[in-house]
Amino acid sequence: MSCPLCSSAAKEALVAKGIPILDCTDCGHRFYNVNATPFAPAEIYNDAYFDGGGAGYSDYRADRQLLVERGRMYARKLERFTSPGRILDVGAACGYILKGFVDEGWEGIGLEPNASMAAFAADDVGVAVRTGTLEETEIDGKFDLVSMIQVAAHFYDPAAAFARARGLLAENGLLLIETWDRASFSARILGKHWHEYSPPSVVHWFTPKGLTDFLSHNGFERIAGGRPSKWISGGHARSLLKYRLGERKILDLIPSWIKIPYPAEDLFWALFRKR
Ligand SMILES: [Zn+2]
């Protein structure tokens, strides 16, 4: 399969969960071949992905407060570059991050392949989240901001998704991306055991440089970036640790309500402006 970003040839870099992971021989992008592996977003990001533990979440809704706060944190970061306007939050789940933006004065909609998460957003969180993917859903109007918080790694056609995001942005609109850094220290030390090598739900493994290079050649200019601090709930930490270490009684001692600082060294965010 050729590279989904630049169409150059790719070669195998490693195998994770039985799936060969490929490196582009030209731009260096790392991905797996979604054409060789059945990929249906609504099935992969099904209800169990958000509630069943494993590679997904033990209980996504338990992190409500943390995720709303994460949206607010990004909204405040953006104050240097824009006043609040219209946002499209891609991969919105049940709308918590979008809610954080709304709390800070933004208005807009979310997009989410999982229908029950989208319904929960409307019924319980009070924000508008539509069911669908960025690559395929029809969306009206222009946006001042498109946000992709831990979403870009899941696109089945990232070039199409970023082009779509650009088309939906108003002039000088902003694209905010938070995703995992495969060039980070922990990713390099852990190799194929790094938690983000979990296909099929994770499809792409970016680096800050690779993402910036691609978007710079495709109508965007990088204007800010860095590493987010990240707090997760005890319940989510327990689920991740059980997934790595197996069922251990001692892990049950971690209370669900506690907030645990999570090493965000392998995560990065970047803000781009439409050129
Ligand atoms: Zn490439």
C-alpha cells in the first residue's frame, strides 16, 4: 500500500497485534493498511470502545469533568489567536470537549461516528453532536475552528480529512490537533509495546514534524504547539494498567474518583492557520 499522505511506497516497520505497521519511504509517515483490514468507524468505535476498557475507555462518561476542563483549557490557549467563534469538534464522542469550548464562549457542533455517544451529547450534555465521519458527512457553513483532540490517529483517509477540514474553515480559520507522538521518548523506549500501537482503532502514528510538514504543504501554517498536561480518572488509569499488566488485585485499590497525572510526554498539540 502507498502512503496515505504522499502516495509514496511504504515498507514494514513493525508488527503490532498481528497487523503490519508501515513507514513511508519518502515522508516517513507511519500507518497500517486500512484497505487490508476491515475498517468501519461505527463498528470500531462502538459502545464497548467507550465503556468496555481494553484499548478504548473503561467508562468515558466518568471523565466528564476532566474532558470539559480540557476543552476549556484549549479555548483559553486560543485566546491569543482568535476571539470565540464557530467550532466544529471532530470525533466529539459525547461532546464534553465541545462543552468546554461552549463554556468559554464558542458555539458550534461536534461530529462523532458513534450514534449513542452523539445522542447522549444532545440529551445529557446539551451540545449538538451529529453522527458521522469528517470524510463522509455533509456539513453546511464555515467554521472559525476545527478541533481534532486525539482524533487524527483514527482517520481512515487523513489526506481527505485534512482537506475537508480546510474546506470547512473560514478564511484565516484555525485547525487544532492533539495527537500521540511516536518520536517521543516513551514511544521509542517501549517500541511495539507502546500503548498507542493498538490497531485497528489506531491507524496513524504521527510526529510533530511529520504532521507540520504535511499540513505546510497542504494549505496550513503552524502558529503554535506544545505538550499538554493531562489528568485522567482513577477508573481510566485502572483500565489502561489492567490492559498492559493483566488482571491484578492491587489495581482495584485505585479509586475511580481520584485524578491521576498521566505522563503526557508522548502527546503533543499543534495549532495551524489556514493559508
Ligand atoms: Zn508519505
